[in-house]
Amino acid sequence: AVLVSFLDQLKLFPEVIAKFRSHLRRAMALTRPGLQTRVFASRQALPAPKRRIHNFDAIRPVLDRLGLDVVELGRHSAAEQFRLFGDAEIVVGAHGSDLSNILMCRPGTPVVVIESAASVAHSLHVGLEHLAEILDLRYVQVVAETVKVPGDDHPATRWINRDYLVDPDALDHAVREALATPA
């Protein structure tokens, strides 16, 4: 889970990560074909601001239409989270530590990450993108606007943790494209 937190994201060690994933997948019995669930890693239960989806009600119909299960990972044990991601046909979510669970995904699994333009401009997305590359996952990025909400005036949260305003059509397009693209 800490693997994506290096200041220099290119210092991830591909061989170590691949062996670590292989070991965990065997230990968790994730080596067999899974249930093929579609996971939306929700951050909605976190206190604002924390890269939640500000207009969640607007994207909920998209998630439902595409068969994505909205999962609050904090309500699940580590083992349950590993199984959810290990069984995932696709993972979608806003940038955050909960997406380090992509470590459990099977090679070729699409991972759609919602990022802010500021995060991309400052290369904060690189850790997850690089981890996905190491794990042979299909990384797809959806850039969203951010919204200022009460409580985000602390210097550390001015832009990094602002909640996202996600374009439902852009999310729909990114997920459909990720699912349609062969591994």
C-alpha cells in the first residue's frame, strides 16, 4: 500500500512488486479466475475535502448502467479488499491510497483513475500510472475539475484534496473504452 508514495515515482522496483503481487495472490487464493466484478472505489464516506465525487448523484446512473459496484473500501477488511480487486474486471475510482489495491488485479485489468488537472500538472498521478504499468494493467485517466468546499482552506488541502466534479459523459466514455480495449 505504501509502494505508490515515493517522492520519485520511478524508484518503484518492478521485480519486487511483481513478486510481492504474485505471493499475495497465491496466499489469498486469487490465482483462479474470479467473479469478474466491476468495482467503483468510493471515497464518499470520507470527510470533505478528500477527492470525493462532488456530483456523485450525476455519475451514479453511469455507474449503474455500466454495472459498477460502488464499494466503500474502508468497510472491508484487507483480505476482502484484495479479493474485490483480484476479482475485478475493471476498477474505477478517484486517485487515492485505496487504489493501491490494484496490486491484486489480474494482468490486463483496466484501471480508470479520476485525477484533477493540478494533480496531473504536478505529476502526482505518476505513482499509480507507473504501478499499473509494472503490473501490466491498462491505466486510463479521466481528468476532472475540482470544487472548493468548506474546510479546504488549509494549505495542504487547497488543491490536492479538493473534491472532483466529474463529467458523467467523460466517465462513461472512458469506462466503455477501457472495457472494449482488448488486453
